[in-house]
Amino acid sequence: MNLDYWHKQTLDKPLFPELIWSRPENRQLSGKLLIVGGNLHGFAAPGEAYNEALKAGVGATRVVMPDSVRKLFDHLSNIPPEMEFAPSTPSGSFGQKALAEILSLSGWADGILLAGDFGRNSETAIILDQFTEKYQGQLTVTGDTVDYFTKTPELILHRPNTTFVLSLNQLQKLTIQVHFKIAITSTMGLLRLVEALHEFTQELPANIVVNCIQDIVVAVNGEVSTTEFSQVTDNWQGAVAAHAAVWWLQNPSRSFNAITSSILDNK
């Protein structure tokens, strides 16, 4: 069996050490990340993404949340300058008028992270569809953002410059919808998952980051890496997505190397 596309990484043996040693030291050269997410009833995901992006060494980052959240920060004498607010629905999620605001802010950034906690709202679903169609840059998708695309994933899975950081269950739903020939299951094992992602990312341009028991699997253009990750928890996606987004925007022409290396940044 030819598995030369499968690359195994450990904490002691990074696959791309040169990428680790050559990270930018000047913040002005470390990239700009726009984080989008949150709703009135939950905004932990964009907050965590912001903190993790700083840990990952991003040069600058801004966070966009619905303006319904603004009142929760009224007790602060000064709202942090990195925080932006866009129009919301009566229920507190992003409203349709938020699209123009988010697109305008995206012109500032080198990459966008759709961090999650969007809630469940039909207007927000429309915005996410329209945004992914209009925005052409690097886009990282994680958390409940993925759920918005599981019923109609064709657009985003065929979109270049897109990285999904998702659970095995979310990956299963996406692959079913696009009629992928290999069934993704929770019992398929690491070897079979690696083989499936090798084929999947050869057929479609989306990058995939998914967990399999105690491994984080990265697949880009048919190349697959696995990194033993003993701290895989229910909320692993947010931190991994933030680090992947930062490393990727700092190394835009080396997607596989950058995202694979970013996994070690979470150890």
C-alpha cells in the first residue's frame, strides 16, 4: 500500500522545523486576522479565538460581533479598539445589514476566521452564504459555523482558500451532502480516515483539519499529516482554528506546511 502522502508529526519531530524557526518577529510582518462570530446569547468562541490568535503570534487582530452584544460591554469605560459591532437581528444574531460591514472590514485583513457562536438564525445563514461567495481571501471556518454549511456545502467546499476545522461528525455530514464515495464514520480508524481525506482533498480544494481519537489530522491537496494530540477535548476546535488561521496567513503559499506546524503550537 502506497501511503507516501501520509506524514506523521510528533512534538519532538516537527515535519517542517524551518517554518517554526523562521517565524516573523516583527508584528508588522505577522499578519492581520479578522475574527467574526458571536450572538447575544453566546460569544465565547470569538473571545477565545482572539486570545489564541495573540498566543499564536498574529500581528494584529480585530473581532466583529453583532451590535446586540455591545450593551454587555457598557460597564467598560472604554470598549477595546479591536472590537467592532455590526447590525443584528431582533433575536441578537447578525442581521442582513451586517454583510456590508463585515465585507468592508475584511479588506483590512490578511485572513478571516469565522469562529462560531453564530446561533441559529435564517438571516445569519444568508449572510454567511453571501460572505463566502463575495470574499476571496483566506477563510477559516470552525465551530457552529460549519453547521450552517452542512445542508448546502457545495459552494464553500469548492471555494479556494478555505480551511475547515471541524469534528468528525461535521465532516461526515459534509461528505454525505456532496455524495463522497467513502463513508466517514466514527469507527473507521485513523488509517481509513487518512486515505479518505487524501482522496477528498484531491477532488475538492478545501483544506480539512479534523480530530480522530488522539490525533489531529490535516489534509491539503491530497497531502495528509497526523499529529498526536493528547489534549483533544470537546472544545478543541476554537484554539486549533485560531492557530491554524494565523500560521496560514503568515505562510500563504505553504498551506499544508503552515497548518500542520500550527498544531504543535497548541501543545
